Amino acid sequence: MPPRTHLPVNTESVDDYLKAILELSGPPGERATSNALAGHLGVRAASVTGMLQKLAAQKPSYVKYEKHHGVRLTPAGKMRALEVLRHHRLLERFLHDCLGYSWDEVHDDAERLEHFISERLEDRIAAKLGDPQTDPHGHPIPERNGALPARPEVLLSKWACGVKAVISSVSDRDPSALREMERLGLKPGVAITVEAGTRNATLLVRIGERTEPLRLSQRLAAGISVIAANRRSRQHRKIDY
């Protein structure tokens, strides 16, 4: 198992940057742009540039950064980002399953706590939950060694009409959207088919076994990821970010 990266004290902002780079670059490890990071983190582009320069200069270095060419994680940065992501998603599952949080409430508290739990507490939370594979929103939880399942997800807003799909995950960044999804029954594991797009950019979708389709806004559709229905029960291979 690769050694975990131990960062200095008061590194919440460093963790946030590493996790954001991981989420924006995806499994291929593509470069994330400063503008994309600024939008994701809600900070100014100039602040992003300053932080990336600091991260690149650290020993060990957590990122490879070139001005105007974006940033990618080094192996040390990836390991730390995956560790924080594991903390976050385990905490979301713990808050939801054991403490009765609704799925629109878990993100903010998990975001605060993810930097501080020890490896012992992480292991005990995982054991208590039975080593879950996903958080309440369907996102895969990294294994302790940094492995993540590879899932060929596609945004519902880009899914082909008439092809049966299953909701694999939903974005956890908008609590009001999550409440609306829950009201409509749009949760991971639910079958869904896009029947048509409309001129006002909404989608006509059929959810589960319902006989009547409903009109879904692009705002909600853009926060829902799906996989082909025939992939639902397959064992997904695992890859290392």
C-alpha cells in the first residue's frame, strides 16, 4: 500500500485545492485550469495562482504547475487528495446512515470534518458502516490504498433519447437541487429514460416504472449522472487515480 502523505498543520485550504484538482482532472489526470479551480472553489483566479505556485514549490511537491497550462497532481498530491476524498465520502455516509442527516445536509459538515479525522477513526467508521462502496449521492468511496472504481458515467443532460439508463450518482453541491431530486424520486439506482428534449431546454424523462413522463429542468439534469441499464449489475474494474 502506498504511504499516506502527511501535511503540515492547518492545511485545510491545501486539502481543498488538492481535492478540487482531483475532481476536475478526472481519472486520466488531465490538467485543471486556474479558472476552473477558481469557479469550483469560489475564489479569485489570482488567489488560485498564488496557491498553485506554493504547492509546486513544496517538498515533496503536491502539484506540477505551469502558468497558462494548468496543473496536475504529483503522486504525493494524488494520494493526499484521495485520502481527503475518502474521509469526505465516508463521513457523508456516516452522517446519513448513523446520525440521521438527510442527503442534502451531509456535504457541509463532511467538508469541515474531512481534514481532521485520524486514520484510526477513518478505519472504525468504515468498519461500522460495513466498508461502503458509495456515499449517499452515489459517488464511489476510494479504498484505503487509493483505488477507485471506474464507471462510464454520462451526464443525464447529454444522454441519448430512448436509451434506458440507471442513475449512478448526483451532485452534492446544491442542497435545494437535492431536495427536489428526492421529491421526484431521482436517486442512485433508479431507472430513467430520456424520451425527448424540448425547445425550452427541459428534458422529458420517464422515471422508474411510472407511466407518465415528467419534464425535468436542465439545472437538475446537469447534476445527475447515469450509466447504461445493462451495466448496473456488472462488477466494475478498479483503477488508481
